[in-house]
Amino acid sequence: MAFAGKGSDENSSSRVTTSRAAQHVGRRPRSAAPESGARHGHPMTTPDASAELRRVREQLRSMERCLHVGSWELRADGRFGRWSEEASRILGLAPGRAPAGLEDFLALVHAGDRAALARCFEQALRGGAGVDLEHRVLLPDGAIRDVHTRAELHLETAVPARLLGSMLDVTERTQSASAAGRLAERMTATLESITDGFFTVDRDWRFTYLNPEAARLLHRRREDLLGAVVWNEFKEAIGGTSYLEYQRALRENCPVAFEEFYAPLDTWLEVRAYPSAEGLAVHFRDINERKQAALALTRSNRALQLLSRCNEALIRVGDEADLIRRICHIAVEVGGYRMAWVGYAHDDAGRSISVEAHAGNEEGAAYLRSIGLSWSERDAAGRTPAGRAIREGVPLLLEDIAHDASLAPFYAAVEQYGYHGAVYLPLAHEGRPFGLLALYAGVPLTEAGEEISLLQELADNLAFGISNIRVRDERRRIESAVLKVAASVSASTGARFFEQLARNMAEAVGAQSAMVARLLPGAAGAPTEARTVIALQDGARVANFNYALRGSPCEEVLKHKQYVVAAALPREFPDSPMAVLGAEAYGGWRLDNSDGEPLGLLFVLFRDPVKRSDFIVSTLQIFAARAAAELERQDADAHIRDQASLLDKAQDAIVVRSIEHRILFWNKSAERLYGWTAAEALGQPADSLLGDDTAALRAAATTVLRSGDWSGEITRRDKSGKALTVEVRWTLLNDDAGRPKAILSIDTDISQRKADEREIRHLAFYDALTGLPNRLLMLDRLRHAMALGGRGRRTGALLYIDLDNFKTLNETLGHDRGDLLLRQVAARLLAAVDEGDTVARFGGDEFLVMLENLSAHTEEAAARTRSVGETILAALNRPFLLDDYEHFSTSSIGATLFDNEQGTVGELLKRADLAMYQAKAAGRNTMRFFDPEMQTAVLRRAGLEADLRQAMPLGEFRLHYQPQLRSDGRVTGAEALLRWTHPQRGPVSPAVFIPLAEDSGLILPLGRWVLETACAQLAQWAREPHTAQLSVAVNVSARQLRQPGFADEVLAVLAATGAPPHKLKLELTESLLVDDIEVTIAKMNLLKKSGVGFSLDDFGTGYSSLAYLKRLPLEQLKIDQSFVRDLLSDPNDAAIMCTIVALGQSLGLGVIAEGVETDPQRAFLERHGCHAYQGYLFSRPLAADQFAVFMQGRNCDAGSGSGA
């Protein structure tokens, strides 16, 4: 018999399995001979045996039906000896029908599988391997079914060989496998085409698959990575975020998600990994652009905050060194930079840059000072970014310092100190850079125009602040120098004059040496040497000496009139005697006579380099004028003595008087000075002619006769009777025998100089606008009065007067009328006090009145002080006529009594100032005496403020959460409430520390902390199913909302914490509706677009404009607890509550009541339409862990939680 079917396809896809199945026992088909033992020659069975056999066969049929397995028996002649009913069902044959033989069965097999199955049967019947093949069969209805056929040759003694086989319907399994294959193909195609990276690893960390994007993102070829161990190929990742997270995913069998900056690839990656039995599937993408955008926003916000903090420092700090140190510390603490430093550029030979202040890395600052910074283009150090920023006057940003070739010599130090990005910001005054602010970051920086603009604005503000401080200090030094010059003018002439002048000059500019020298004529007429007339070093006189001008800075002074060597004097002038004196810097000014011809020079020496050459020059000019005049006077005196014939041409009045004081000589200058001609004066008694004081004249005569000279200042009158102040220098003239013969007097009119001195003193001690004593003079008089009060046991009083709303007048009517008002106020104050009392302008619109010689009895002194204060209030209440405008003004007065036991002047001013502010707090236009309890309260408040400033760094703040519920008891959210527990004070009430935080500006960082903490908690709740629907309400102060970057700050916190924006609710107070409403609405709308909600807190207690209310993007009104507390007993509160509920409903807003403490209150609210509550009836504010316990077993609302 042929077993191979004709026309079969030898290349058909038959499915042959290699495993051998267990034998299946079938039953004989209906067409086969009866299943009896006699057929094969066996003895006949007994009736019992037949019954047992039928029972076994029935069980087999049941098992086949259950297992969907058909069985059969094929004899060697190709005929089936047995064929089960299940086999017929599998082939789609009607019950009772079966193939007669193998050929009939093969005819039912799919043509593509028929030949292979026929060969298997042929081999099996020949004693070869059994049949084990999956193949297809054609059903009578044309359908195709997959069948798994198994058979083995069965040999028994005395029984012909036969094949015993089974068939199993595997159609469903095959179709599932085929569908899985197609799905795998589609999945592979999808993974190959997606724009995100995807790879899989087995549990030995070997790559088993990578899509093209993964290979691209990892910068590797797929064929190089497949089969390789991840940690061998990416060793840098070991110990990093990805390494730890992948390990955790397999260890805990949980998916993980994270973001990581992988430095070797210079890329931010967003990664999600999913564990399986085979290993790990990883999906990742490049998020560099998103990170850079977020980083740019963060950096801009940080730069804005840095700018704000630095501007505060600029306002508060008045010392240059303190200012730049503070700015550096703020840059590190607020800006997040690893190091900040300020350097000043010098015009020395090397154009050096000195590090003046720094914050952050101390070793890095020491290294900067050691490497010799420069801004010279000729020097390699000057071609670094620091030098370029100063030279070019533009900000420079380095993304990574290690990429700047000019900094190559410093790469090792940069790596050691952990610097990456850097910003160099020039500091300029009037367009000329004088230094820089440098910021070093611990991470690379990307170009961010807004951040650079903000940082440059910071640098410009810093430069402006430094310049203002310098101008102020220079003005003070110049004023001091002017006063010292005035003091020098009053000193005696000659050596004493020059010594005093040199001392004052050295003190004014801070020099260690000061000298005045006279030029000595040279052989060719031009001076080559000079001789000192005074030389001071470290306050001690040095013997006068000659020195050569050539090779010294004094030679440059003669050429240019002024000359300064700011540093490196020994290097610039190595042969100069100044270098021998150990000087590092020099400043000099040429002394010219009235004809402009050089007489000498003065100069100062410094052991350290100087920074303010311009100040030194301007100060030396002041002293030079007087020194030159004295040198010229000395020359004139010598000239007169040496050439008597020229005395008549002298500029000073020259008078020779006899020992009896009669006039013997009277030159033309004396005629011009005193008005009498020589003919009128000669022979006249000098004292009667000039009006000399007789006693002073006798004392001067005694001195000149004893010592040979005398000088002094005398007040005389000229011929017209006008008073003159004359500087008189007498020299005794002896005859040939050495006996006194006459007195030569040189008289110089110093009336103008004295008037100038008085003007200088007046400018120094009196207010230019009002003519009143200024702050300096008032403080001096206060010290004097306190000292005298102690000795005389008398009491004084100080009244501190501040004009109310003066700023408004200035802004509306202009400063000219403001000045006019101040002058009229000054006049009225003078008229309101006694002649012995002092009225002073203390600054701006503030005045002081000091009353002296009051009674030692406190009650009487206070009564007198009050009387004066009331007189002043009445005087200042009268209208002021400012040009054509009638102005009404009021004032606030603070008063305090004093004697010698009242401490310092500063403490006295503080008491008066405190009392004045108490008067303002009392409604203004009134007077208040200093109250010690008020000072105690101020000190207590100051202590509390100091503790408050430390509370956040010390972690003393906590957030508690008070649940908000609906009337059905479901929790919709919570209000975040700030709590402060001080280690010594214990719990501090928010009613105490929140207003203090508002006043001190601490509400801004504190509010940021509250927002961040609440959003972090909100994000945690969102991850838990039973709290996912909770919202959090956060109170926002007016000061926070008015910050320019408030909206960006809220969005940044939401992004950083992952909190859902639509679950954050910001509670605003009605006070925000008063100012800048349009700006407020714009910020609220911006946040509303991101999902943030708003609630109007304490509604009904403040200012509410319905016109604005309907424009605000609110979700909720909150009824203040003051209305809830008495709504059951106070009809007004109940009416207000009902009105608020009705208003909310009409505007489509939710309404929630706070402070609900009793069930009757809740019931009343519910009856009148309020269905959302918060208060102690439900829960007190809870810590986060306590809130979690509170939520256990409760069903959270699926709604918004805004209340009804």
C-alpha cells in the first residue's frame, strides 16, 4: 500500500514536535471489527470480565471527551481496527462515521501536510520512529483545523503489529501562538520606529534588545551592545541614580521612574523601567531642552530674588567693604553660586585686579589672590574672562570654565574647587569699569538672556551703590579736610604753621608721611633740588633735608602740577629718597605763588597702595593753596627785610613803630588797608590810630622785646570805622649796638579769610535751607546739655517733631514748595520756644527742639515740655501760604526728659523717636511722652524678630492641616496652617509672629517655604488612592502676591514638587482688593489657566468691591469665624452669613464656613445653604501624620472640594 499522498507539497510547513507524548488509549471505530478477544485468538471473556471491560471503555470515552483527545488503532494492512468518537468529532465527521483505512484518513489531511504525515506513518509501520506531528485537516464544511497526531508501533507476542495513536485538537493554541507572533512582530516594528529609546536586559544585566533610538541616545552601535553587560559598557553609571533605581526595580519587583543627568553623554534623561521574569524593560528619552527651559526659568527667578536681596543690602549697608562682602554672601546663599568675589581694577603698571571681598570657597579665594589677576591686554592673566570683562565693559558668561582656553593654566584648580560655569559682571561708574563681580557655579551654565540682564542690573546697582558711598565718604573727607585747613589757617606762621598743616594733611588723606618743601634755584635757573620746610613721618618730625628732584616723583609734580603714584613707588622711582622711606604710594601738588611761578611742593607718602587718587588730589589742592600762600608770605617777609627800598611795594601793610609805639614808617599797602595816608599816620600813636587794645598791645610788646618776634590776630578799625581782622607779625629791629630800636610790623588783612572760615563753619554746623543748627551741631549741644544737667541737677527735654504727610506735598506740589514749607516751619518753631532753647533740623522733614534748664522735679519739667509741645502743635496747625497756595499741615511730636543719668545721646534720640512714632500711631497731630513699657515692647519685638529669622534655618516651623468637610461628612481637603514652636518660648501664636514676618519682610521666604511644604504634601496625597482627591488651601499674604515673580514662583513650586495644580487653592484676603487690583487680577488669571484655584478668606471683614469681586477668578468665599461664632445669638451675624451664601450662589461661587465648633452652628449653616465647613467641631489642625490617621476609614470626595 502506498502511504504518500499524490500531489503533496514536500516544502510545506508541517509542524513536527520533538517531544514524545504519552500514549493515548482509544476505542475501536464503528466500522472496525467488534472489540473482542476472540479476534486475536484470545479465549473468550467471562460475563463479569465483559462488564468490567465495558465499564473501562466508557470511562475512556469520557476521558477523551474531557481532554478533547481522539484515539485509534491502525493495523499493518492499513485498516483502522479501532476509531474513537472524539477522533471523528475532531475531523468533523458525523457521529458513528470513521475512515476505513489510512488512505481515507490522509485524504482528510491538508494537501500541504499530507506527504509529511504519510512518511511518518510509513516509517512507524516499518519499525522506525513513532508519529509525532502537528498538521492541518480539512473539515467537511471547508474549515481547516490544526491537529497534533501521535502514534507508536505496538508489538505483542502472538498479536500482529499495529500502530496505537491519538489525535489532539490544537487549533486554539496554534491560533493564539500565531496571533502572539504577529503581535510580537508589530511590537518590534513599533519599537523600531518610536522616537524614544527602548532596551531590555536579562537578569544578568546583558542587553537583549535595543531599538535604533536607544543606540542613538547612548551613542553606541546596537551590535556592540547586544549581549554585553550594561555596567561593563557604562561604568560611569555605577553608583548613580540609574544604577540604584534599576537594582531596586528588580529587587522589589516594582516599576521605577526617574530623571538623571548622565555626564558622559552630557544629557538629561527621563527613564522608566519595568521588571519582568526575564529581566528589565527600559524606556527613556532625551529631556535636555525641557530641563534647560526649566533651569532657565529657575535661574531667572533665582537671579530676580538675588537682585531683590542685593537691592535691600544696597539700601541698608552704608560701608563699602561691608556692602561688597554682603553682596558676595547673598550671591552664594540666595543665588546658589559656589563662590562669589568682587575685584577692583588698578591703574598701576601691571593693571592689577585686587580681590576685595568674597564668599564661598575660602581656599579658592586665597588661590585667586595668589595668581596675580590683571586686566592688561598685554598680560596673559589680563586676557582671562575677568580681565576682558573689565577691559570691554560687558558681562561674560562661561558655560564651562574648562572649555575656555585662556583659563587652561588654572584647570587643575577649577577641578579641585568644583567650579563649572562662571559669570563675570563689570562694575562701572559713568561708563568706565572700575572692577567686577564674579560668580562661580558648581554646574555648567547655559546662555540665558533674562538671567544675564538681571545679573548685570545687579552689578550696575552695586556699582551705583559703591559710587554713592564713595561720593558720600569723599564729601565727608573733604568737609573734614576743609575744617582742618580752617584750623591750620588759624595757627601761627612759620614752622609751627607748617607742622600743623602737615599733620592735618596726613590725617585727612590717611598718609604715614607728609612733607612741604621749598624749591632751591639751580645753576641754570631751573630748580634741581628742594629742601623740606617740614617733614613728618608717623606723626614725628624728621630733620629737614635736601634732595634731588631728578628721578623722583617730585620732578613729575613740577611738570604736571599734580602727580599720584597709586602703587609700586620703589619700582617706578628706584632712586628716589621716598623709596628709601618705605613708601609704596605717593601724592604731590606743586606750590605756586600768586604769579603762577613754582615756589615749592607738598606731598604725602603711603606704605600701602591707594585706591582713590582723585580724592587725594582734591584734598591736597585744599592744603596747597594755604601752604603756597605761607611760602609766598615768607618770601615776601625776607624780601622786605633784605631790600628795605622795596618795602613800599609790598602787598601787605608794612608799618615800623618805635619802641614807644609811634608810627615811623607807613607803606602804600598800609594806606590802602587802613585808609590814612603816610602823612596822616607818621608820628601818631599806633594804639589810638588803629584802635589797638592797650592791654593786648602791652603783652605783645613784652613778647617781642623778650623773644624778638610776635605774631597774632588783632581786630582793628580803619579810618572809616569799619572793623578789620588783621594778622600781625612783629619783628624786633636792633641798632648796631644790639639795642632795641624799632618794631617792624607786617599786617595782612585776613577779614575775607575769617569770613570764609565762618562760612565754612556755618556750612559744617548749620542747615543750608532753614539756617537752623544741623544734626552735627545738635548732637554736640545735646551732649553738652546732658553734661551740664548732671552737674547742675537740672532737667532737659528733647522733642522729636515729624511733619505728617510731607512726602505727599513734595510729590504733588513739588520740592520748591516743600522747601518753602520747611523754612516756614523752622520760623514758627523758633517763635514757639524761648531764646535759650535749641531748634534744629535733623534731616528731611524732622526737627528737634531741646529745652534746657527745666525744673529738677519731673512733674514740673514734663508740664513745661507739654506746654511747649502744645504751642508747637498749634503753631504748625495754622495754614501755611506757599506762594499762591494755602497748605494745612500737622505734626507728630515725641518727647522725653533727660539728665546726666539718661545714658547716651543715641539712647535719648531713640526714646524721642519711639515716642514720636507712638504719636503717629495715635492718629497724628498729637504729642506723646516716651513710655518705658513701649521700649520694653520694642525690645521684646526685636528679640522675637531675631528668633524668627533663625526659626527657618533651625527647622522650627511645621505645617498643620485642618480638614474641610461637606455636610455629608466627606473630607474634601485641608487648610495648611503654619505653626512655630520655639525651644525656649514654646508654641508662638501665629497672631503674634505672622504680622512680625509681614513687617520685617520675612513673610516672603516664609511664604515660599509654606507653599513648597504644602505642595510636597499635596503631591504625596495625590499618589495615595484614599487621599488622591484632597485639595490643599494655602494662605497668601498681600506682600507675596505683589512680588513681580509670584505667579512664576507658584508654577515653579508646583513643577518641582509634582503637585497637581487643580488641587491647590490659594486663599487671599480682602485687603488685596485695595491696591493694584488690575495687576492682582492678571496674576490670578495666569495661575487660573494652570489649574490653580482661589478662595477669598475672611470674607465680609474688610474691603470688598462687588465690581472687582465679579472680575476675580474665584472659586470660593470663606465666611469668617467672627460671623460663625455668634450667628445663633446675634441676628446681624446670621444676616451677614445668609447674605454671603446668597452672594456666593448668585456669582456661582462655593461657600465654606470656618470656625464651626458646635453642631447647632453646622445645622444652622446647612439649613441656610452653606454645605462646607471647617472647625474644631470636626478636627483641630493636625500634623501630616495625624491627618493620615484622621483620614483612615473616611471616603474622600470625588469633587473639587470647593463647597456649595
